[in-house]
Amino acid sequence: MKEDAVYRRLLGYLKPYWKQLVIAYFSMLFATLLNLFVPQIIKDAIDNGLAAGDPRALFVAGGIILGIAVVRGAAGFGQLYFGEWLTHRVSYDLRNHFYNSVQALPFSFHDRTLTGDLMSRATSDITETERFVGIGLMGLISTTLLLVGVIIAMLLESVQLSLLGLIPIPLLVVATIRFGNTVRPMFKLIQEQMGVLSSTMQESMTGINVVKAFAREPHELAKFDQENNEWFDRRYGLIKVWADNWPLFTFLVAASIFLLLWFGGPVALEGEITVGSLFALISYVLMLGGPVQRLGFLVNLAATAGASAKRVFDIIDTPSEIEEQEDAVWLDRVDGSVTFQKVDFGYREDLEILSNISFHAEPGQTIALIGPTGSGKSTVTNLIPRFYDPTAGQILVDGVEIRSVQVQSLRKQIGIVLQDPFLFSQTVAENIAYGRPNASMDEIIAAATAARAHGFITEMPEGYDTRVGERGVTLSGGQKQRVAIARALLTDPRILILDDSTSSVDTETEHLIQEALAVLMEGRTTFVIAQRLLTLKSADMILVLDNGRIVQRGTHNELLAAGGLYREIYDLQLKDQEAFVALEAEMGNRQ
Ligand code: ADP
Ligand code: MG
């Protein structure tokens, strides 16, 4: 995006609030004009009061100045109040817009982007942007207006002396512009480094267990310190440029006054202009100093805002989700047949992960996926809810190409239980009802009971109202999994995806989870990434994956007889579970 496009787009955020904008800018204009008026009053006081020896003129001038202060106060209030209001209103809108976009970002985006960087964009970049759009922009305009106003007022006073006094001003303008150009890229680098800093912090906080377990706190500190230091260096570089330029700005103002006194003084002494006029001219030049310096600051602000806004818009502009076809239809409740037809897929264009995957699952069947780590089991299951789209081939649900239906309608019919489920820091009941927020308490309890979670939930201090997650009770892996199963049960999906890799739970918990899963799988098409012999034995079809291809398929007995990769995995990893399976069968018979 071009730079001016960024600013234009930012200003677009002000449009809905044009009424407040008008009040704010009108107040600002008024306050600025009143400022310009003050030297004129003082000029009158000097010429008509002091020089003419008329105290009444002095009183009048004093009174007017007081009056101006009062009116300017009111205008200043309007400027500040509505300016701040606009600032925060724009940041509110921008933040909402940003958050909406983040929710809609495709999985592939999150694969590429660090959460910390995203957080930094959501917080510090939006803050930098809002400051400019409200107060900053207004300051920029009022300052420019004041500068122009001062120059006009001076010219009206005395063209000759003004031209003399204003000689250093073009230099001042050039210096300010050059300053802005130097500073802008520096700001971009600073904002980027802020992103790196947030990512570093976020990562070590998320991984705090690992950090502590390996006693790597010093390393993490050093890493953070290094990034923080880099940030400081970049900031410092900026401050240096700023400080380097500051004396020049001040000097140029002083040069202006020098010229006025040196050449203008004699003119006043000869009576060509009044002493009051000279005083007014000097007052105007002094009025230039502040705004020009403020201009430097505001150019800064504008530059940061530009860099920050670009980072925010980058996210907002990322194509949301996988594209939905214009004529995508709502998928009604399906029976649950799933077909892969010659599906190829890669997370990156240059690296194919899945090749030529074809299979068909009838409604209610259980399909087990097995294969070495990295063979593509999870990737296959990621394609069914369209977390990613295949690069070639088709996926059909109930015979309908999933790309032709609305993503939401597809996902609503798919339940996913991962090995390490995520629970929000809400109550247990809210976590269970996450996929169906309007579920009744009875339904929640029924789901929890079926998921074998009711027991431990009622034993917790506040039962279903116990808060879990970061600021509440910590659940064990097995408990979390049963909450997740209850959550999936409540949404009553037609298709299930289970990552059933051996989790480290005791045999009793394992048994409970198996029971819960059996309830969940009842009557649904289930894809299970299996490590458990029992699951494999009861599957309708096992797909054996190796290196992104299906190398074998069939039932447990067929595959055992056939030899090959399945037999190898069985001998190495599964055989040991035979005793357990036998025991399980015996217990099943006894019941
Ligand atoms: P499995 O579940 O069988 O262990 P995966 O489907 O997770 O295997 O991974 C298959 C391959 O895809 C691996 O080489 C893995 O590194 C790669 N992969 C998995 N997820 C991603 C991702 N989000 N981005 C890029 N590559 C990925
Ligand atoms: Mg996996």
C-alpha cells in the first residue's frame, strides 16, 4: 500500500463522525485565530496607551486580553474534548475492525505469524494510530494554520520588515521536511522491533514450564534483553536525530528576531513604524518558535501513525478465511459420508504433504488413521472442516463438494476432540456449552454424564460453576479431554475427528475416556488418529499413511495378514497392548 493511501484510509475512519469533527475543528480554528489577535491588542496598548500616555487604553487592552482568554478557553475545551473523543472513537472502530479480521484469518496465516506480533499490532500500533488521527492531525492542521496566519499578520504589519524577519523561515521549513524524511523510516523499524519484542515475551510466557524445567531463565532474559536493547538503540537513534535538529530550529527563530531588531529597530526609531508594530512583529516571530517545533513532533507522530496503520491494515487486508464461493449453499444436516478424490495438499506451494489421497467413508463408519509421525494424519483431518483447501482433487460430504457449501454450515456438523483440548477461562458449564451457548443446564449435565465427566465436575468446589483455565481450577489432561468430549456431544455433530494419540493418563482414566468416546462415536462418521489397538480393531477401515500417501487400507485382520507397514507398526508398538485388549474384552463380557 502506498503511503498516502494509508493516510487517506485512516481519515476514512473519521467520516462517520463528521459532526464531532466539525465542532472540534471549528473550535480549533477559533482558538488559533484568537491567538493571532493578541499581539495586535498589545500593539494598541503600547502605541495608544504607553506612548500616548493614556491609561484608559491600557485598561481596555488588558480587559480584551482577559476576554480573549475566556473565549479561547471555551474553544480550547471544545477542541480538546471532541479531539479526544474522536481519537478514542476511531481507535474503538479500528480495534473492532482489526479483531474481526483476526477472527476471520485463515489457519495458514496463523501458521506464519507469531501471536506476539499480532498482539503488538493490536495494542501499540493501534495506540500510535489513534493518537494521530484525533489530536495529532488536528494539531498538525492548527499548527500549519497558525504558521500561515502569523506570516500573513506580519505582512499586514510591515511587508518590508516581515520579508526581512522571515528570511530564516524557508530554511526552517526545509529543515523540518528533511527531518520528517529521516525520521519516518526509523519509526517503521521501531514499530517492527516492538513486534519482535512482544513475540519474544509472549513465547517465553507461553512456554514458561519448559523454561523453568530446563532452568533457562537466564537465557530467556538474555534473549529478551537483546531484543529490548535493539529497541532502545532504534529509539535512541531517533532521539539523536531529533536532538540534533532541535538547536537548529531554535537558532533559526533567534536569527529572525535578530534581523528584526538589528534592521527594524532603527526603522522604528526613525518613526516609520510604531514601537507597537515592532513589538507585534517580534511577538509573531516568537509565536513561530513553538509551532515549528511542534511541527517536528507532529511530523513524528504522523510518521509513526503511518507505519503503525500500515501494519494494522496489513492484517485487515489479509484475505479472510478460505474463499467462499458466491453461490455457496447452506449445508443441511448430513448423513455423514465423506469422500476424498485424488486429493493433493501442501501447506506451502513448494512442498507437497499429501499426494493422491482417495477413500470413502459411509455414514457412521469409523476410519482409523495410522502411520509414522509426520506422515500426514492430522493434515488429512484438517482438510475435512476446510481449515485448508486441497491443491488438487475434491472432498465430498454426502456427495457434495465441500467448497460449494458455506463454511459455517460445514463446520457446525463436525466435532473435533484434540489430544490436548483448549479450555477457556470460564466456568465448566460454559466450556461445555461453547459450541451451543443456548444449551440448557439439563442438556449440559446430560452431555457431561455421557462423557463420564459429571463425577469429577460435581466434586469440584463449585461444581459446574467452577472456573477453569488460566485463572481458575487446573484440570488434568484426562479431565480436560472429557470436558472436550462433552462439548462435542452437545453440538451433536455428524462427523467426528479425534486425535486419540496415547495421552499419559492412568488406566482407569483411560477406561473412562474410552467409554466417553464410545458414546460420542455412536452413529457418527468418525476419523480417529489412533494409537490404541482397541480402536484399530473396531475400526471399519484403517488407512495406513506413509509420507503423505495411503500405502495400505483395510481392517485390522486384513492388514495384519497382508504384512507391510501396518504389520511393522503392530509388531513395534501395538502388540504390547494385546494383553490389555484381552482384559478389556473379558470385562466387557462379564458386564
Ligand atoms: P502426523 O499427524 O501424521 O504426525 P502431520 O499431518 O501433522 O503429520 O504433518 C505432516 C507434514 O506436514 C509434516 O511434515 C509436518 O511438518 C507438516 N506440517 C504439519 N502442519 C503444518 C503447518 N501448519 N504448516 C506447515 N507444515 C506443516
Ligand atoms: Mg498429528
